[in-house]
Amino acid sequence: MHTPSAANTPSSAPILVRGACPHDCPDTCALLTTVDEHGVATRVQGNPDHRHTDGALCAKVSKYTERSYHPERVLTPLKRTGAKGSGQFAPVSWDEALTDIAQRLQSIAARAPEAILPYSYAGTMGMVQGESMDRRFFHQLGASQLDRTICASAGAEALVQTLGGKVGMKVEFFAQAQLILIWGSNSIGSNLHFWRYAQQAKRNGAKLVCIDPRKSETADKCHEHIALRPGTDAALALALMHELIAHDWLDHDYIARHTLGWDQLRERALQWPPERAAEVCGIPVEQIRQLAQDYGTTQPAAIRLNYGMQRVRGGGNAVRAVACLPALTGAWRHRAGGVLLSSSGQFPAQRAVLQRPDLMPAQTPRTINMSTIGDDLLREASPAFGPKVEAIVVYNSNPVAVAPDSGKVVRGFAREDLFTVVLEHFRTDTADYADYILPATTQLEHWDVHLSYGHTDVLLNRPAIAPQGQARSNAQIFRDLAARMGFTEPCFADSDEALCRQAFGDAVDYALLESQGFATLALPDAPFAEGNFPTPSGRCEFYSARLAAQGLDGLPDHLPNYELQGTDARYPLAMISPPARNFLNSTFVNVQSLRTIEGRPVLEIHPDDAEARGIANDAVVRVFNDRGSYLCHATVSRRARAGVVNGLGIWWRKLGLNGTNVNEVTGQALTDLGRAPTFYDCLVQVEACPTEAALPA
């Protein structure tokens, strides 16, 4: 196998270049890219030498060459020539674009650097192209900081308060579990390689239970599906605790030695008999009793959480409640027992070295929450808010499509006085509102290093091909801007490869990353068998004194949704918006082969709800509430539970039926912990509409 980068290495025969999948998925697969004698990538496949990838990729990433060589790639800097949102641009040189951008940012920074806002998330999960030179640039500038909350921060905060960090069991040991609860995850579509471990356990006799409002493809393959109402997961978890106590399915020794706050949690759990939870969750009481018996009497028992369950008002509390369960039964004693939501806290990443927060001014700049960007771009200057946002630099994200309450997001980005720069591969919904679009490299064209939130391996990504057109890596673009801005700190000269080496320092063997493409962290198989949680107490903290000190409940509890079903007769349906199987957030929507498979924007609706509204299968429907409305096609299906509709996302607005998408109706209210969005805490009404209304905008 060829180990150097192929980007600048002529060859007379095809070579294989090791890399890593950059996308927002727990699997973080190891890639092999085949590059022909002309320097063209002809195939992307999974690396069979990497145990978690095992040679297999999802349908999305296996088509990655379609993305890199897409005919609509942005390959030169573009300057807006028409109205914002019109998508009218003209090519310009890098010199012209960088000079103008630097001058505009310098002019704003001279008056109010906090009026400049970076906006990024996980368009790449790479530590170099996602959180290195860009952070240095904005720290030096004194720009507003961004609270990156849009996906995972409620669950992350819950893990920190309960287990001490984003830690959990090793994913490979799910294969040895005898009971697996797949809670809030459509693993077949969003965590394929975990699903392979679950299938192995199933073949060995394990019972698989899927807990999800939607009857997903994963639920189809499990022994049981518990279709609870959105936002009621904490009630179910507390009822399970009630039954564990009532039947003494408890590991008293583990509780005594390795937990904190048991007496208080016990009192809370005893307030949640199965009958109460069954009414709240909308499920049969016997399902709760049976699940509790299965969990209390089966070892090893493992729980795989995903982030869907924390996208409601009480999402943080829900994750806290579920994360308490393994300590009650002593499941942590087994390497195949415990819980996994994220493993990312186990990596010895040197983020301060990469991001250089010491470059910030003495008075720390304000922080703006990315989940409330719709409101914040429309705010005027005030003592409470600070200066009006005058410039926004967007990279690794597509907020016009993915942020909640997108009607407001669009109005904010449409401001003529908002200077907008977007680093992108394509003319996304957000790029249409840019003053400048700067062409960024794809994963096949740059260096990067990756951790994972689903396993415990570090991966190195080598560039396999030369950058297409005039594309530059994110880090190079910010390096170039720093030079134009006169930033002379030596760290702004660090190359992308040097940044890769800095990400973990001596904590990870970089020579091993170079030679095989990945390195496995040396971690115990059963990390909490003897306690040693990374909490202040070293115990699993059922009661969090840190939360109590903030004036919050120190114990997990069920918090009803903001938009609780039955409280507004105008909007009787609860809506969740899980990802369409062939997309990843808004990435891949413009890859034709995947969009062809996906078909069109759809809303899954239960037959009873469809019949009550005169909605036929495939009919065009209008989904609406006070925030807005969007059009899509109805799929009448029992994948939706009665009273709940599933708006599969996230389509680009301009590829939707009328230039909108599901986020027209989602709101900007934040979660109980972690300041995260509440996408799945959303009431709507659905009505049939004339087909002619579905013409493209």
C-alpha cells in the first residue's frame, strides 16, 4: 500500500491513499482512496485493516468521489453580483477576494471586533480543518465567540454532570452484550458500524430493544420497539428505576462504593411507578415492566444512546436519567455493560494548542449561541447584547438550511448591511446569501486528523488528490486572511501537516498514524468497573452538586416539552425531524445519486392522522405552525406513531417543493442543560394542499 500523499506523487499505476471520513457520524471510518495514474480518485472504500470500519462504508461516503468531482463544485472565489439570496455571482481572483475581505473585517474590528461572528459546526469533524487556524484567527481578531450547541451539547452536559465527561463503554464490546437498548438512534442509518456489533450480539442470542418515537429501519430489526412520545424518555428511565428498586434488581455494593446521591435518586424514582410513566409516554404499562425486568435481570446489559432524544426541553435531564441506569445494576462491572453516547471525552486532544485561546483580548469577547442565530442576526445593538452583528464568516455549516426557525434565519442573512463570507464546496442555501464564496477543499484534498465520538481510535487523513480548481483548505484560507490582516504571531505560519502533529502532541504515536492511518487509545476494557469516574467525586453522580450550585435540580427528572401535545388545539400533532437515510444533516443533498434514492421531501404520517385530514399517500401537504410552513409529500405509514409526524430532513431549501424545508416550523427555545436547540419539541398541523402549490419557488 502506498503511504505518501498521492496529491503530488506521479505514478504509473493506481495507488491507495489512507484517509478518514470527515462527517458528523460516530463511526469515523478509515478510508482507502484509489488514485489512478492521472491523479484522479476513482474509488473510496473502507479500510479493511481498521477493525471498526472493517472494509465497509455507508452508501453516502462510498459515493464520495461524486462529491469531490461534482460538476457544481465551487472552484474559484465568487463575488456576489445580484441581490442577497439570488445566487448571482461572478468569479474573482483570490487576491481580490482576500484583500476586500480583510479590509472589510479590519474596518469593522477597528470599531467593534465583537460585531464579527464565526459560524461553524461539523461539516468536517477534522481537528485541523474544523477547529485550528480558524479559531486562532478569530481569537486574534477579538471576534464574538460561537457557542457550538446545534447538535450535541445537551447530552454532552448531561454526561459531564453524571459520568464526568463524554465517556462510556467501548463500542466493540456491544457485540458481547446479552441485552442492548438502542435508545433514540436509527443505527442502521446513522451508526452503521455499531449496528454490525449489535447484529453480532443478536446472532449470539442477545435481545435488542429499540426505544424511539419512530418505527425506524433499526426498530424493524430489533426484537421489540417501544414507541414512546417525543420528550418522554426521562419518564421511562425513572419508571425503570422504580421497578429496579421495587424488585431489588440492584447492585447494592456498586451503588454504595461507586455512586453519589442514591438516597435522593431513590426517592425521586419511587415517584414514577410504571402506570404514571405509561400515561406520560403513551405506551403500554406492561412494556415498561418487561423492559425493567429485562434490564434488571440480564448481564451484561448495554445502552446505546444517540442525540435525537436530547433535542427537547428536558433533553439534558433525559440523558442524565438514562446514564444513571448502568450504575444501579452494576452493568459497568462488565466490559459489555454500561452506556455509550459519546466517546470523544476520552481522547487526549490538545485543543488549547490548536485553538490558542490565549490570543483573545484580556476582556473575553461575548458568546453567541449558534442555535439562536435567527434571532441574533436580527438584534440591534444594546447594552445586554453588545454590538449588532455586522459580519459573519460561515464554514463547515449551512445555517440557512439547518438552523431552527429558518424564516428568521433567512431574514437575518438577507440583511444588506451584513457582510457575509462563506467557505464552501457548493452553492448551498447559505452560500446564496454570501458576499463572497471561497472554494474549500474536500476531504480527498487536504490533511486532517480525527478523533471519534463512537470509538476510541485516532485517524489521520492524507490528501489523495490535488485540490480541484483553485480550492484551498479551510486552514489555508484562514492562514491567508491572517497574513492580509497583518497577524504576525508565528502560530499563523503553521502548515496543515504541522497542525495535525500538534493535535495530540506526544499523547498519540504520530509515526503509527503515518504508517497505518490510525492509532488505538490505550484504555481499560471496563473503564468504570471499580468506579473511577472522571467526576469531582470519582463516582457516578446521581446527584450533581454542580447543577444544584447553578440553581438547577441536582437530580434527573422528567421535564415536559415546551410544546406539549394537547395544549394547543390549533396544532395537535407533535413533529420530530430525524435525518433522511441518504443524507447527513444537509450534506449530500446535492449528490444526485443519493437524492434520487431519497426521492423527495416527505412527512411520515400515521394512517389514522392522515384519514382524519383527508390526506392520501403521496399527496402534497402543508405542515405549519405559528413560526411558518413548508410543503412536502405525505407518506402514510405506521413508521409514524399516531399523533406524531416525522418530517425527514434536512433538504436544502432550494431543492424543496417551495423553497423551504422542515426548519420553517422548528423553534429557537433551548434545552434544560447545554443551551441546545429543541428541534423535536415542536407542535404542528398538517393539511392537504393543491398539487399546483408545490411548484418550485
